Amino acid sequence: MQFKYSNFLIIEDEGLNICIDPTRNSINNSIALVSHAHTDHFCNLSKTTYTTKETQELLISILPNPKFYFRDLEINKQIDLTKNIKLTPLDSGHILGSCMFKFDIENKSILYTSDFNSNPSLTSKSAKPVYSDILFIESTFGKKIFDFKERGSLYYTLSNDIKKDLDDGKFIVLGGYSLGKNQEIISFINQYLGVVPLVDSTTFKFSEIYNKYGKNLKYKLLDHNIYFSNILIMPLSLINKDFLNSLRLQLRKPVSSYIMTGWNFSRGSRLVHISDHSDYKSLIDFVDKVNPKIVYTMHGFSKEFARNINNELGIVAKPISEINQKSLLDFI
Ligand SMILES: [Zn+2]
Ligand SMILES: [Zn+2]
């Protein structure tokens, strides 16, 4: 058995390449495992692809001509991936259908988190750490400066700010990533303000799939009906000063805009640090609870996070680009 890294992790077992979140399609004799439907975790594969039903539906909605041969994964249900490898998908708390991969190989365990959130939101449960010998963990917010407030208090403060804006006669625009964050924002607006917001077509498409899986979101597609609601939810990439100005002119009222992301860019809007990823202290806490013998960090601040794991927890940690067959096999 061999572990390889070339933009994504590959486990080679008796000639079969198990590609995890592969972003290219050119590996011979391979199968794919796709953790979730964000575009940095898959490509249009014409090969056997293991993923959850929810992710399958999201992938089909994203790609005009999907080529996958899907095999179903179910959260918490173990399958035999090969003669030597058992796979258990675990909820990663990131977006609809997202999962972590736990591998059991000859009495040793390996956890691959992909993108995960160990704090629950209105639309996702939390990712739960499980003991593993080897941990592959994302490090999107792997620097100490990424310190997010507790979600409940963020929802509370934000709902008060929006209520005040509405009392002042303002129109509200909220923006996040159209898959994951915007469904959380819809749920937040429904539950904290009792309002049915307008949404753009991309957010609409993904929200329909959320509702198919029981999320009960209430929204209306923006389609020449801007006066239907005082709240509009958009992809954050479309929110900029020109858009907000034209909206002000069209509505003839002030517009208040909010952007929800873990990053520090606001595009002239108010910034709310709500993320579908774990912040720094949640990442460290997760590693501590998994209690692995070795950690490989991937995505984002992988070098800094590996150094911090080493300093704070005394656990051997390296960025995945430095994956070393020999040291890995020592632990298996
Ligand atoms: Zn993601
Ligand atoms: Zn990602």
C-alpha cells in the first residue's frame, strides 16, 4: 500500500488508485471519493465515484454534462472499499451531503477531514472527532488570527442590526457562497426575522436541493419581483459598489449590505465572520481530540498549522506536500 500526493491524496492498494477529492481525471486504474460538491474538490470524472446522494445531486446540478458513475455513500455506514480497506463516511458539518472519510486498514485508522466545521449551524450538524492513528486535516483557517465568535451570538447581533435597518426603511442585501453559506443565511432570515427573502438563481438552484433533503428553507426566486421582499440574498462575488448603487436608484431607498465569510474582505459591505470551516482554535481542539500519531495538513495555511500543531500539542505534523512514505508506514 502506498500514499501519494499530487494536488490530492491517492491511496494505492494492489494496483488500484483511490483518488480522494481528485481535481484531475488522468490517473489510470482509479476510483474517486468526493467529500462534497465545492468545485475545488472534484472534476468531471468518467469513473466510479463514491459520494453521498446529496452530493451526487449537487454535482449533477453544477455540471452541464456530468460523467460520473456514482456509488452511494451513507453517513456512518461502513463499506469494504477494497479487500484491505474499509471506508466509513462521517458528517463533516460543512455543507449539504459533505463528509469526512475514515479508513480502517489492518487495525489502523486514518481520518481525512476534507473541509469541515466542528461547530453546528442552522443548516449543518457539527463534525465530530474520532480517534485515528493518522490524520489528514484541512488548514484553511490554520493561523491564530482566525478566531470566530460563537454562531448563536453572531446570529443574535446580526438579527438586531438587520431589524434596525428595516425599521429605518432600508433594503437589505446579504451575500455568501451560493452553496452552503447562502442556505444558512436563508434559514437565519426565516427563523430570526420571520421574512421570506429573494434569492438569485444559483442560490435558488442549490436551496431547492437542500429542501429536497428536508431543510425547509423559505425563499423566492428574484425574477422582476424586487418589491416582493425587503431582503435579497446573493453570491458574495456579485455584491459590489456598482450593484448596490444601481439597487439604491431602482428602489429609491437606502440599501444596507452584509457579507458573511471567514475572510477579511468586505467589498464596501459590513463583514460578518461566519464560516463553514472551523476557525483556528476549533482546528487545534479537533486534532487534540483525534489524538493521532501523525498529522498531515492540507489546503490554506498548511505550513503554519503544522508548526502550530507541533508546538501546541507536541504531535508530529507536516504539510501534505512533505508526505513521506517511510515515516507514514512507521505508523501503519
Ligand atoms: Zn468546501
Ligand atoms: Zn474546499
